[in-house]
Amino acid sequence: MIHILKRLETELKLRGFSKETIKTYLMHNKLFLNQIKKPIEQIKEQDIKDYLAELISNKELKPRTISLKISALKFFCKEVLKKDIVNLKTPKIPKSIPKVLSKEDILKLLSNAKNLKSKLIIQLLYSSGLRVSEVVALKLEDLDLEKKEGWVRKGKGSKDRFFILSNKIIPLIKKHISTLAKDETYLFPGKNNHLTTRDIQKIIQNLAKKSKLKATPHTLRHSFATHLLDKGTDIRLIQELLGHSDLSTTQIYTHVSKEQLKRVKSPLDD
């Protein structure tokens, strides 16, 4: 099994998949191979159907997880085993309305952040709408403090993306950089080059608990988008800033923005 998974890893790397996607695809295929317990060359479409059906009935997996498993197995069979046997339709994934913090909630988080790094992380997630994976990978060379802008390098979909820097965050970034080693590469250095996404998730989780709020790094990204929409920012600009390839992904925020709805004039008023 180790040999075949190594082949899968090599194929994924050659196709330019992200580290997280490679890790996820390897995990799902390893689980499948452990369960199937038969020679790889004998794997048939029915084996995959039986495997997924059992998972759905026994573990009540969410549609998103099933869809991901199907994608992982399809890539493995088609690109590694050279068998086009995964032709299952992915389940429809329900679009849930994202949770958003109010501006007062953001201030609560900041007031409970007692050190410079925590304050900077919260402000960066909220003011620029970055993903947590993008924040940890930020390099000092990716920031232009004079122009108040930055670049995400090789973000989701291996794309570079421009992002804005708030006027208020510039002094905080400069102060933070002054505490780093002169030869430092990353904005948030850690044991293995930089902080992990889990490190930042824990920071936000602890601060949310102190603030008696429910919040994650992604909640701050949702809040960034919704608050921009509240101010009347064009949704296509928000799409670019969030790095969404499809406008329909960004349009979920139109269901959240109450301020936009309040601006609609009732026909009775005319």
C-alpha cells in the first residue's frame, strides 16, 4: 500500500495540488484501501459504491465530506490506477449562511488580546479578509507598508492575490516586525518556519472564549466581507479581495447583510 500511496502523492504534486489537498487525498485513499482489503488491480466501481454507502449509513457523513471522498477516490483510480470507474454524482452541498461578528464583537476580541501578536492576527484576519492558511504563510517581502497593500503567494488554487492593508494596522505591523530577527522571512515565525493554522485557531478560540463569543479565523473573514457589503462595496470587488473564483460563492454574503436590505425602499412609500 505504501508504494501505491507514494505514486498517488507524486501525481498530486506534479499536478500542483496544495499541501493540504495532498494530505487530505492521501488520507481518504488510505482509509479506503485499508477497508477494501483486496488487490488493487481487482478494485471495481461496486467496491467504491459499497464503501461509500456503508460510511453514509453508519457514520452519517455530511455531503461535503462524501463529495471530497469521491473526488479523492476518482483522482486515485483515474490518474494512478488508470481506471475510469468512479462516475458517481457528488451529493448536493447545502449552502449555509456564514456566521458574522458585529463590530462590537471585534472590539471585544481585541480588548481581550493582551499581546501584540494576537492583536495583529485578529486585525489582519478582519481587516484584509485573509484565510488563516494565507496569514501563516505571509512573508515580510509580500507586504508593502508604504502602499498599504500585500500579496498572497500561491493561495487557494495556487493563485497570487492582492489584498489591502488598513491604515490602522500599519503601525502595528511595523512594531511587530521590530521584534523579529533581522534575517526573519515570515511575518509570524514558528518552530517549522512559521506558525501553523492550528496555532492561530487556538489563539482565536481562547480569545473568543474570554469574550463569550463563538468565533474562528474564518468568522473574521466572513465579517470582513459582510461589513464591506454593508457599506455598499461592490460585490465583485469583494469577490476579488476574497479570492473567490466564482461570484456565486461571494453572493452568500448578500443573505447576511441586513444593511443592504434596509436600503431597499418599499413600493408603498412611493
